[in-house]
Amino acid sequence: MDVLRVLAVLVAALFVLGAPGLPTVLALRLRPLTALAVVTPVSAVLIAASAELGHLLSIPWTVLSPLVLGLVLGGLLWSAGIGRRRSRHTHRAGAPEPVAHDAAEHRVAVEDVDDTAEDGADAAPPDSQTVDTAHDTEGAASPASTTTAAATTTDVPGATLGLALATRQGRALAILLGLVIGGGYILLRALDMMGGLFRVNQTYDNVFHLNAVRHILRLGDGSAWVVGGMTSLPGEESYYPALWHQTVSLVVQLSGQDIVLASNFVMLLLGTVVWPLALMALVRTATSAGPAGWLAAGALAGVASAFPLSMMSWGVLLPYLYSLSMMPLVLMLIAHLVRLAPDGEQRLTGGQLGVLVPAVFGAVALAHPQGVFVALVMGVPVMVWAVLATATDLVRRRPRAGIRLAVLVPLTALVIVVGHDIWYRFRPVEASAAVWGPNATTEEAIWQTLTLAPNATPIWLPLGVILALCALAVLIGSRSRWLLPAFLAAGALSVAVRSLPVDDLRYELTGNWYSDNNRITVMLATAAVPLLAVGLDLLLRWAARLLPVLRGTAGAVLAVALCLAIIAVGYFSPSTEVSKRYLEREWRNDNLLSDDERTLLLMLPEVVPEDAVIATNAWNGSSLAYAISDREVLNTFMSFQAEDDVHLLNGHLDDAQTDPEVCDAAEDLGVDYALDFGPQEIHDRSATYTGLNEISETGAAEVVLQVGDAKLLRMLPCRGTDGSMNG
């Protein structure tokens, strides 16, 4: 039976994450990998937009809203021909994709290799200088571009992975293999961390996230202001980034399954599918790496233990996970905008960028506003690099460099000015941004960053050496050097948050993330994994030039073996072991909700009427009766605004038999039941709501259902201030 439940949620989650955006993606006529990678952010934007439109127009919240909106948008784009472009290349079935070249003789050289590949023979690699020049692209130069001898090729067979992966089917196999290895590795680690698909994360934020999904479903309204109003007084609703909750609510509706399982599935799909696909799309379309690089980008998606696993546990910061899982696509689009991406069939057109830039950037921001800050930290250095690269092209008198520079300079300046305003306007006040302090010396922080160690974990030099070799290879021999400034910017912030003392400088640099070490250090993966992938691709190409045997099947086998070896190096590191113990602790304790307590919550619908209100304590998990039992609760979250009567009952509900004002408050709020889950609370708190402690012993309520020490109580009639009996 559990298998059917899992399958139902899996199908529903895949549908919600992909179906709304599918018409738009098809209308844009994107290349297959790019289409698969961007369909989730496009769907996400449509989900968020339809939620607000539905709120304004009083349309009930169902999956039909984003589907209809997606069909309309896709139809408009298709009729407008946004995705059409004139093909400059003619493809033969199974032939490698051609690439852009700078001169006719280079085109001939590479096409000769393509023809050899089609004949099924082992193609000798073209002259290195010919290949390098063939893959130099307009606008993709760098200040260090004088070193071209080892520049990579994108689609030339016979280099690294052999002829099998140079065909269309072979390229698809490389991408699929990367997704299976990387996604599978993350999935196995995540399930081991969680202890099962049906587990409830035992952290503070999870109470809000699960209950917010129920709030949407109960009200039939997915607006971000409705979610923000769950813990606010009527009329004082505020915006809350609700994309996560909107998405999960649709999965629950479609599957008919419980919120916990749906939430866990969406979380896993973001980490095991959306994230690896985004990395592979970045490396495939925005760098000069070949199939080995694309494979490595997916396979190594989980090599940095900090992401995505830590965001599946710490907090638990599920909206931030949603945002960062799409972050590689932000870098991909920036690379295309500033013409750092290689030319060719993978290059996005102006029309495609015109749709994808607001869609992807919007999805990242709507999932979690801190994603905007992450995009600024890594995106601005890439844009500055593009300006410097284009200025170098101008000095060398390369064609159209002046025109590109005239566009890039004001665009980069605009982004910096607007980004500066966003940075200061939307960051939290300093009093709330200094909760987390440093936990490493400067030297330790640098080494932790360079070895991709998660927050507060040991340094692991073997992984650092691999990263250094790949980064050096990219610096020396790749047209994708722009990955380095993105990594250095994220690394600098990682060092700052790990080591800077709590002062004004720390707040200036890290306050936008509440100076939270975990939120900041996880952004390293977005730049580190592509750097590893492109570097590994380069190293394999160089090896294939020295050892011709690697130009065949042996090269493909070696590429997979190296990816598995790097994963093993990361997995068996002391930093991973420390991180693993911490992450498991957030799932496998019973500080928030024990097995007995959850069993009781699952039984509540059989006992408690649908219109009843239950007095609960969010700190001990009883407020999850809202999400799990689908029953109204007095308190939905630890932090909330409420009427005075609510606070009165939280402190004195057990006095209902002796205090007429308490009796009246319970009557006015319709409180018929209470949950007693004992004094134990998360964050080492105890018995925060004194009115709910030992309520059955005061005569105010009687036990009607008990599992272990967890009790459901029914309020007994009491006498109000007018002398009449209530209840």
C-alpha cells in the first residue's frame, strides 16, 4: 500500500514541477537538456503568478490555474515564433553537433573529424591549435586568453570519450548517466539521513512549512499574503515567499496523500533531479566542456556535502533549497547574456533569453529572496569578467568587440547599481542578523572553503587538491575561466562568515543571510561543481592526447571511474562524517514529534469533528495537528500574532473550571479539544504554554484518546462570567 502512495506522490510531484511550464518550453524550441532544466523554474513562476491571480479574482486554488496560465503563455509564444531561429548547420542522423568556427579552414578541419566519426572509425584528433581556435567564441575571450594550446572542444569526437558518445545518442547517454550517478548518490544519502520517506523533520521551521501547506488547502487560496497571514492578526497579513508551499499544496491535491510525504518528495526531487539538471545545463550550454564535462556536472552534484543535503535538514530551509537548486541556471543565463557562452546550436537566442531570464530569475527570487543575494554575489563578478574580456578583445581588434563593450558596460553598471540598492534595502536589521558567530580562524576558514567542507567541519585536503587541479586546468586551458571569479566570490563570502568576528564588517558582508554560516557556505557548490566538471573534462582531453587509447571506449570508462572516485573521496572525508551525524540528528530524534505523538495525530480525524478547534503548543509538535490531522489549531507556529484570548488560553486553559474569563475565551474561540504532548520542547525549552500542561489533572478536560504519553483531551463544560454553563 505504501508503494502506491509513493508512486502517487512521485507522479503528482513530477507533474506539478514540469507540466505548467511545458507549453512555454516547447514554444521556445529549446535544446532537450536546456528544456528539461528550465521547465521547473518556468513552472514555478506560473504557479506563483496563478496563485496571486486566483487570489485577486477569487478563483479556487487548484492545479488548473497554473496549467491554464501555462497553456495561454505557451500559445502566445508559439504564435509569436519566439523560439524560431534559422539553422546555420545541417545535421545528419547520429552526427555530432557542429560548432561555430572563426575561419573556414578550421571549419573544414573539424568537419573532417565529424565525417570520420560517422564512418565509425577512430578519429584522430585534429591539430590542437586548430581545435582550440575552432572553439574560441566571440565574446568568450578572457584577459588570459593568450593561452590557447589546451583550450577545450565541445562536440569534436575522438577526444576523451570516444566516438560512441560523440553521437546524439551518446551525448544523451552521457547526460543520463550523469543524472543517474549524481541524483542517485544524493538520493541514497538523503534517505539515509532522513530514515525514510515518511519521516517528519524535527526542526523549528518545519512546523511553519507543513502547516502553511494546510493553510493554503483549507482556504483554497495559494497567495503569498495568505501564507504570510497564517501567523498574523486579520488585516495585518504580510508577504511570505510561498512558492514552496504552493508547489507542495498542488502535489497534495493531485496525489490525495498527506502533506509530510508530499513535502519530502518535492524536497528530494529538487535535490536529485532539478539541481543536477541545472548543473549539466550550465556546463553544456555555457562552457566549452564536452560529454565528459556534462557527465561530471551531474555525477558530482552531491560531492559538496553542504548542498543540497544540509538545506534538507538545517532549519529546515526548504524554500532556500528550492531557490538554490535553480541557481546554476542563473549563471547559465548570465553567461549567455554577456556572450561568455560558446557559440553554436546550444547558444540561446535573444527571444529565448527574453523569456527565460525573467522566468528563472523570478523563480529564484520567489522561492526565497536570499536567492537574489546569491545571484548578485556570483553573477556580478561574471559580468565584470565579461567586460574585461571584451575590452581585451577590443584591444586586439576583434570584430564587433566595440559594439559588445558598448552594451556590456552600461548593463553591468546598471546591475551593480540596482544590486547595491537591493542589497541594502532588503537585508534584515543588524539586531536580527548577528545570531550566528564565527566558528573558525581565518586560516581554517580558507582551507575549509578550498576543500568544500560544510560549515564547522574538518578540512579534507584530497578533495581540495582535486578542486585545485581542476581550477588550474580551467585557468590554463579553458575558455570558461569566468567560472573562477564566481567561485572566488562565493569562497570569499564563505571565509568571511566562518571567521569574521561579530562586527559591522561581518554584517555588511553576511547580514543579508542573517550571518547564518549554513546559508552562506552552501552557495559554494553552485560554482564549485561546474569548475570540477570543466576541469575534469580538460584533464581527460589532455590525457587522451598523450594516450591515444583514451580516445575510444577506455576514455568513457575512465571518465565515469574518475567521477566515482571523486565522489568516494568526498564521501569518506571526515567533514562528511561530521556533517552526516549532524544532519541525521535533525531527522532522527523525537524532540518535536515522537512516533506515539504522530500516531495519535493520524487518529485524530476519527475522533475530532471537522469544525472543532484544538488547543496546541507548536513548541512540542502538537500544532502539527493542523498539517497532519487537518484540524484547526489554536497556534500554528511558535512565532505568531494573536488575539488576547489566545494568549490567555495558552497560559491558563487548565483554569477553565475555576476562571470564568478563561471559560468564556474557550467558548468564543470554539476550543473543544486540547493536546497534551508533555513538557519536552525543541531548542531545549520546556512547558512554554503553561495552560496546556497537565490540563486533565485540573478537571478542565478529560482524556478521550491516548497513545503512549501523548493525550487528546476534550474540554469539559465550565461556567462563564454570566453564570451560564459553556461547552
